[in-house]
Amino acid sequence: MVQQLFQKISWKSACVIILLSLMVATHLGIVFSILRDDRPVIWPLHNDTIHRRGRGVDFYAVYHAGVNLRGGMDPYASNPDGITPYFYPFRYLPIVATVAQAFTLLSPQTAYFAWILLLEGILALLLVVLWKNIADLGVRLVTTGVLLINSAYFLELYMGQFTFASITLGVLALLLPGGPILFTGAVLLKPILLVALPAFVRERRYWAHGTWAILCCILLSVPYFMRHPEQWQVFFDKNLRIYGAPHSAGNYGFVYLLQLLVEDGDSTAVLQHWGKVVGAFRVLTLAATALLVFHSKRRAVPVAVSALILAHFLTYKHVWEHHMSGVCVLGALLMTVPDRHRLTSAAVLFSLVLLALPTPFALFDVAKDPRVWDPSLQWPRYNSYVLVLSKVVPTLILFLATVADLCSSGLMSPFEAIRSALTKTSSTEPSE
């Protein structure tokens, strides 16, 4: 029977199985190292593994918030709780702290392990769904490889972050039944997904996604913050207040790149008002992208959603390396869209590969001294440019690819766009 089974498998299928097996084995080996080793195999590659507080630090921020909430305390407070080993300040919606109370029934280390298993499960589901929705076998393999052997994703696991989970849930909401629930969960985990709402206006089948997300955000946050206005101020300051990008060897944002250029250009007048400049740039870019999405004749929701979230990352002050794990998911989503220009698809695939690769950080940070908070202060200035460009360039390519895709079929007048939003015409996205 086994012999008959092997006879039915073609050489092409055998090669695919071998490649997938190698990628999965490599992935699991790195994950095992992250969970087991104090300095896992990825440790020399990232600013945030060497120069920050330790493994699971971002997850422990949520764990600490859950501990505080169980004790009737402020989840945004940074008080030592005697349980959480170390943590960064909590900055998410209060509902996240409420749900995190379930994790506090476990020890911090066990809870972190459970979160990693949950992330791995989300990744597995994403890979299965993408494999089904990407038509070309070669593209399937490259996309799968990018997501399985992804430097930013491994950093996400090490830190216990939430970006990958949030964006992946938002992507799966477009490709699976139960979309409104998945999208609402994505928004509650990280409200940045709210920038995708303009993509749903033109598609009546997605109105429930936006409606449920907005209602749940309001009902689960506004009453709480009204009872605790001081906590709302903390949340606002950490997430919504506009100012310049912080200097860090772990910042890979386009805004940070612009700030480096302005600083080196001795543009004192611009630097004095840099917060306002960044705010105006952000508002204008997001508004222009939303208008393009609304007026585009190209009815492909995955492209529109990707464009809006990428616009967020290009205009946000805090774009850390682990955020690239979510950007990669957006690039993978774009590979599911049919009827796209080959050059655009090639550009997206090229960007995905660049995003998955480690940055040159390990080459620049020769000392790798954990006692140093920002090693880039000791480097030649051009090192900072090379480092940030390694992620800004592929992110910018992805964004421009979505803009080109949205413009490919032309634009509608405002009246035509409104009429289109009220029709039930199906989009060109892959079927569920």
C-alpha cells in the first residue's frame, strides 16, 4: 500500500513535500530555541533581543495588566506586582487586560508559552488559508517560506507581541466565514486595524465587519474610560499623542527615516514643529489613501485593506522590527488577489523576501552589549540609514504596489463611488 502511494506521487509533488518539510523543520527548530535558550539563535540579529529587557517582555506587559486588574488596581500602572518578572508599560484597550486575567491563572512563563502556541496556531491557519487562495504553486511556496522562516516573526515570538495576531485575524476575516467576529477581535487586540474601515464602505457584505468592530470598541472601552479618566489619559498619551519618532536602532519607520534626514539637514525650523509636521503627514496620507480606496474602480477589498494598513505603518512614529511580521502578512494577502499585473506581483514577492530577511544589525552592533540601550549612538550615521532602509524600502514598495493596483482600473467620480457603495456588486477578491 505504501509503495502504491509513492507511485501516485509525482516528482513535482515530492519536491514540494520535501521543501515544505524542510521549511517547517527549520521553523520549529528556531521556535524551540526561542522557548528554551536564554540566548536563542536569533539573539545576535536584533536590537530588541540584545538591548531590551528580555524574552516575553511585551507579553508580560499584558500579563501584568491582568494581575493588576484581578487585584482591583489600575492595569496601566507600572507597579511591581511580585509575580511578573519584568514588563513594559501596558498600552492596549482595557478589554485586553480583562481577557489577560485568564492567563494570570498560569505562571508568567507558562502563560508566555501558551501565547506562543496560540501564535503558532494562528500562523498554521493562515498558511492553510493562503495555500488554498494562492493560485500559482511557485508563489505559494515562496509565500509559505517567507511566513515560516521570517526574521520579524521570530522576533515577535521572542517579545510575545500582538501585531502578527492582530493583522492575521484581520486578514483571515476577509478570507474565512465569521469575518465580523475575526475582524472585531483584531481591532480589540490592536485598534490600528480601524484604519481599514474605509475599505469596507464600498462593499456591503463587509459592513458588518466595521459595524461590529466600532460597536464593540465603544461598548467595551468608553464606559470604562469614563469611570477612569486618568487611565484614558495614559492610553491617549501612549498611543494617540503625535510627536517625533524616538531614536532607536529598533525603529524601522519611514517617519524615522525622514527625521534622520531633517536632523542631518540642520532644518531647525522644521524640527521645532516636527510633531505637527508628522501629524499633518499622517493625516494627509491616511486621508488620501482612503479617498483613493473609495474612488477606485478596482473592487478588491484585500488590496484596499492592505493599502490602508500600510499607510498607517508608513506614517506612524513607532514602527519596530517585529511590526514587519504583520507587514509580511499584508504582502501575502496581496498574493491571493487575481487579475493583477505580473510586474506588480513580482514587486510584492520581492518585497516579501526582503521583509523576511534579517537586517544588517548584527554586522553593525559588533559589541552586542546588553547594558547599552541604543547602540546606534556609537555608529557612523550611515549605518542608521542602511538599517532603516532595509525595511522602509520593501514596505514602501508594497504600499506603492497597492496604489498602482487601485489606480489600474481608473477612478470614479464621487457620485459614482457613492452609487457603487449602495450596490451589491461582488468584489474581485477570492471567494470564501
